[in-house]
Amino acid sequence: MKLIYRELFRDIRVRKDVIDKVSKNHYAKLKHWLLKTNSFAGKLYAGTDLIEPVACEEYSAELQVSILGIEPED
């Protein structure tokens, strides 16, 4: 999970793609991780391509980085 967020921060920092593409790639990685680590998720969300996004934007970046234990320097 930490790798997914490291990649997200890296992609944002280096402006690898437009933000919409970065967001879609991040969403796909999270969805893959969820299905891989929580077998029930495949059954729970069967028949749908949409898993409702979590409203991360209401929390500061500093708080999210702290909670996830991410070291931005790395």
C-alpha cells in the first residue's frame, strides 16, 4: 500500500501526466490492491466497475502522509 502512495506522490511531483490520468492510474492501483488483499471485495463489488472513491481531499496532505507513515524525502 505504501508503494502505491509513493508512486502517486512521485507522479504528482514530477508531473508525469495530467492530474486526471494520475488520478485514474492511482484509482486502478488501489482497486487492484483492494481485490488482491480482500477477497470479499470481488464479491461485494461484482458487476460494477465503480467503487465509490474515498473523500481524501477533506484531510490535509500532511495528515495523510503522517497516518500512512510516508517519508516524502524517500
